[in-house]
Amino acid sequence: MVAEKTRKSIVEAFMALLAEQPWESVTMTEIAGRAGVKPSTLRGAYDGRLAILADFFRRIDAKVLDGLDEDLADEPPLDRLFDVLMSRLDALSPYKPALRALAEEAWRNPALAARLNRIAVRSQSWMLSAAGIEWSGLQGAAKTQGLAIAFARVLGVWFTDEDSGQARTMAALDSELKRGAAILGRLDKAGAFVASLKRFSRNARRDKGAKPDAADDTGHVRPA
């Protein structure tokens, strides 16, 4: 069992290396050296770089969840989500150079981008939960994926936003959330329309298959 303190040192070492050199150049041996651990200890803690990265984002998730503002419980859902995601950006702030380099690499590396997307979707499901927004089922999958994409767009602004007030970043986040809410609203209406069509189709098939009561020559209905 690798101690939590050691795991944290490994994660911090990895993020520091990502800020200094490309993703493909960072080796497990370098990570172990920067963290001050034996390669065998690193192997016992993580299977590879993606596992370390996934742990980094789990730690960010936990930091955001631990810092939830209970006073926002009565606020509208989008306001709560805005606050949660701004808290996430605050937690990510010390690692901005590493994350910017990682995002640039993902543009060139589709396989890495796909794996990062899976990690991002998992994290955003927790952000939705933190904001008290339901995300289960097929529509929930659309919400988490959509939020992951929207947040990635916001990160693109955040990477170049040097203002301490983060005005550009907040404007981008507000715009992305409103656009996402509008899309989900249309999906809700489309889903309701499709559901009504399915009910109509089922009722039509049932009515078509029903046998009418037979009548004798006196006009009395008799059992079919």
C-alpha cells in the first residue's frame, strides 16, 4: 500500500513535469526521480501517466466538493453550477501551465484527447451533483458530455486570462452555461414529443389489434 503522502508527491511531480516539457517526453522514470521515490514505489501506486492524471482530477473534484458553499442551496441551478465551476477553476489555477500544455497536446493527439474526455466527463458528473442537478439516464449522459465540452471551451479562455478578476473567463462560462441550458431545453421538448409519438403509436397498434364485438342478425351483440 502506497501512502497518501507519497501519492500526492507523485501527482505534484507529474504536473510540474508537464509544465516543463511535452506529454510524450515525460517518462515514469523522470516522475519517480522528481517525486523522490523508487520506480517500484511508483509502479505500486500507478499503472502509468493517465492513471496519475486521473488521480489529479479526482483530487480536484474532492477539493471542489469539500468547499461547497451551502448558502447557494436556494439559488437557481445555473447559478449554483456557475459557482461550482468557478471554484474548480480556482482549484486548477496552480496547474495552469501544465494544463495548457496538456490541452495543446490533446489537439495533436486524438487518442489522448479521447482519454482526457472520459476523465472530464466523470469529473463533470460530480460537478453537476455538487450543483444539485440531476444527470442520470440518457439525458444525463448528454448533460455530462455537453458540460465537459463547454468547460473545455472555457479553459481555452482561462488559459489566456491574466486578469485577477477573471472577467473574460466568467463571461465565457456564463455564456457556455446559458447556451447549454438552451440546448437541453430543446432536448427536453424533443424528448417529450418523441415520448408522445411512442404513446400514440402504441395506442394505435393496440386499437388496430383489438377484435370488435360480433352482432347476430337481431342486432344483439354476442361474444366473438
